[in-house]
Amino acid sequence: MARDPEDNRTPSDVTEDRQDQRNRQLLELLNELRVAMPGVQVLFGFLLTVPFQQRFSQTTGGQRTIYTVALVSAAVASALLIAPGALHRVTFRARQKAFIIQWGSWQFIGGLAALAVAMSCSVLLVLDFLYQDATPVVIVAALAILYVGLWFVLGVYRRLRGKRDW
């Protein structure tokens, strides 16, 4: 690898820069997870109590399927969003930051996808219980578009277009 003659950094400085970058990336990942986790925990906790409510016996087979998908999706979201922190702790001081950042990022994205499914199904279950028409499907479709658009499409679009802030 050719060195830029204007670059006065030593190879150890370059390594240190990479280490600083990984430290920052790991902190950013863990902070992002801290934002997502409370919502998942509240939703999952709520879903765990639903079958014990008196009116749950009045649900249809379709509503129970929606509930099951919501509950399992919330459990998957919880597992995926907790995984990077657990991975970091298990591999602590084992020089695994690059691995944790790479896998943790994919786990976070998977957790967000599972969370979007859990939230959509939860809203669908409640609205389906309240309305007997197409209202629930229309509202949940709009919410799903919102989740996918804000959480994934915007970032992927900017990334593919090569947009940079600097």
C-alpha cells in the first residue's frame, strides 16, 4: 500500500485511528440499541399479558394468529436487540470489536424489522377487534410503509446515492 507523502502518521497512528473509529462505532451501536430496547420491552410485556384479559376468549382464530405473530416477533426483536450487548460482554477484551460491530449492526437491523412486524400486528389486532371493515388493514398498511420508509428506505436510498454530510 503506497503512503501519501503528505501523511506524516506512523503505521501505529493509523492503527490507533482505526481503533478509535471502532470504539466510536461500538458506542454508537450500543447507544442506538438503548433507544430501541425500552419500546420493545414495553410491547413484549404488554403482549405477554393479553391472553390473561377477560375478552381474549372472544378473539377469532385469525385474531389469535395475528397475536401469535406479534408475540413471536416481539420475542425475536428482543433477542436480536439484546444480542449485540451480550456479544460484547461475552467477547470483552478478546479483540472482537470489528466482529461485534458488523454482527451487531445486522442484529440491530433484524431487530428493527421484527419490531416493525410486532408493532404492526399489535395495532392490527386491536383495530381488528374494534372494527369490522377494512379500516384496520388500511391503517396498518400505512404504518408498515411508515416504519419501512423511515427505518430502512431513507438510509438505503442515501447510501446508494452516495450522499455524504462532509
